[in-house]
Amino acid sequence: MDAELSFPRCQKCDAGLLLPLSDYGRDGASIRYKAWVCSNPECGFNIRIDNGEITFGRAIGQSFK
């Protein structure tokens, strides 16, 4: 498998992979890998950067922005 396409295994459930998510900042600049989420829907583990703070384990939900 290509190194760019291999993702780390989730350390919480060991069944899913951590998938990177990107976003856009307030000024429209792209933010690569702002968050990582577990691919296993039963696990729900996530880690993200918000305003320079690292948070993890928050409930995942749909944004209506």
C-alpha cells in the first residue's frame, strides 16, 4: 500500500483507522488535518485542533453552518 494512503490504527478500539479531515479557517486558508476520526462508527474517537487547542473525545455531529 502507498505510504500516503496508509492511516494509523485507532488506539481506542483497535478496529478502525484514524482518518484525517481538513477544513478552512476564518480567512479562507485551508487547514490540513484539522481533525482525525475513527472509521469505526461504534467507536466515535476523534481528535481535533480548535483555535490552537487540542481536544479529543467530543461527540461527533453534523455541522449546519
